[in-house]
Amino acid sequence: MGRLVVIEGLDGAGKRTLAARLTAELSAAGGTVCSTAFPRYDDDVHAELARDALYGRMGDLASSVHAMAVLFALDRRAAIPALRTDLATHDVVLVDRYVASNAAYNAARLGQDAHGEVVEWVRALEVERFDLPVPDHQLLLAPPREVAAERARARELTEPGRERDAYESDDALQARTDAVYRQLAGAGWLSPWTVVDGSGPDPAPALARLLLDGPG
Ligand code: FDM
């Protein structure tokens, strides 16, 4: 049975780059790897609806924290058979965003007092009710804010006119989400976590060793 490894982080944290580097390192070490990403905008109607809502094309839908969380959760629920097959046939299944995205963003959307309740509600819905495979290890990619801001500026230059969704364009929400992510990682929510400060040297070789040999 393979290990389910999740990469989490804010928009612009560099999750895709880390996934590609980790895939290369894990393969070079002789491991079989496959990767996937949520939301699956092109493959699932719930993800498609969530995207439309994030771009203001679904009336007031995005204003409901729970409705948005349910859409993202249903996207993952529909992916369970494929995830189980991938886990049965690979050493590592690498996932870009998973259930912790739902916990972090939706807790951050509500006041501090509701954080614990929302995080637990997401866990009960996705892990208990939907029986989603639980991650074996989660990586929080959390570069210093200046590095993330610099990347965002570079992205504006390379992808001019790229629209930002409702969450991405809300700086206060991003800062609160960063804080919830760090709490989830600190508490070891659902699995052991490793926090990666993407500003230093390439973390992929050490992470690949940890994921193939290490505990958790
Ligand atoms: N998001 C993503 C959630 O709120 N819950 C989830 O389960 C997932 C997978 O949706 F702001 C948020 C995170 C982000 C937005 O995701 C769109 P991408 O990865 O930026 O497309």
C-alpha cells in the first residue's frame, strides 16, 4: 500500500514546483509516484461549480462557507476510487491540496472563535462520513510572505490579465489562512506534518528520503 502525501499552502507558495521536484527525487530513488491535484476543475462538476462561484458566476453561492466546503468535499469524494487504485499501485501518491485546504480556508473565512468547530466539521464530513483516505504525511509549503508576494508579482508579469479568484484577491483571508495552516501543522492534524520554508535550498532531496524511509 502506497503512502498518501499531501502538499498544502497558499496560492503562489510553489506547490506545483515542489510536486514536480519531489516526483523527480522519489523516482530517482526508485520509488513509483503518481500525482494529482484538487480541485479537479476539468473532471468534476462540483469543482467546476466551486470555480464558477469563486469567480462570481454563481450568484451568492460563494458567500456560504459551508456550501463551498461541501462542493470541494464532493469533488474529493468522487475521486476516492481512483485514489485507492493509485495507492494500491504506487509507493507514493502525491496530492496538491486535499482536505486541509478545506479546513484552513473555511476556518479562516469565519471568526477565530469558529475555527475549531469548522476544522472538526470538515474532518467529520470528509474523513468519517465520506471515508476519504487519510494522508500519511502532509507538507505545508510556507515561504516568507515577501517571497510569496514576489512570486505573485512575477506571475502577474508572466500571465498578464490572469484573473484572481475571490480568495486569492483577499489579502486578509490569505494571512488568516496561513495562520490556520500553521496551527493544523503544529497540531499534527490527521497526520504528521513537515513545514517547508520554500525560500532556502531545494528541499526535495531530503523530503524524498523522509517520505520513502522516515516515520509518519
Ligand atoms: N480550496 C481548495 C478550498 O477552500 N477547499 C478545498 O478543498 C480546496 C481543494 O479554493 F483558494 C480553496 C483554495 C483556493 C481555492 O483552489 C481554489 P486553487 O488551488 O487555487 O485552484
